[in-house]
Amino acid sequence: MGDVVAVPERYGLGPIEVTGITAAAVEMVAPLTGSGYSVSGCSGGGGVSSQGGGGVEMSCQAGTVATINDAMRFEVVKISGTGAVLRIQPAG
């Protein structure tokens, strides 16, 4: 918890900060770097404060493969205790 993952700006998000890990899901926030935001596969939405500005909050369950801003593929590979393995790559 508290780890920050930097992602390329072309994904429309700033650094993704892990705010919580439960047995079922990883909770995260990230600032927006573009004008829009879309997510499929994880729950969440805009309007949260992240690192001093506007941002989004996401909750992704273990085994979830999500697409964010039609640009980034985000997968929660495994959750184990207080840690999680995430895979982030370009969509498509």
C-alpha cells in the first residue's frame, strides 16, 4: 500500500497510487493528464483528489483485465496478503 506506479502520459493518467489492498481487490487513485477518462473491467470514476489535483479512483479485483482510456491494459495478476502483482501494458 502506498506504492506509486508511473505510467506513460499517453495513457491519460499520471502516477497510479495504491491506496488499499484487500483479499479481493486493489484500490488505487491517479491524477488525470488528459481531458477524458474511461474504464472497463474495474469499478471507479472521476472526481477524487489525487496528488493535489483532479483524479480518478479505481477498484480492480484479482484476475481482472481492464482497459483504461482505450490506451492501457491493466491486469491484477495476483493478490497475496498485503501485496499485489499488477501488469500494465499498451491496449490492443
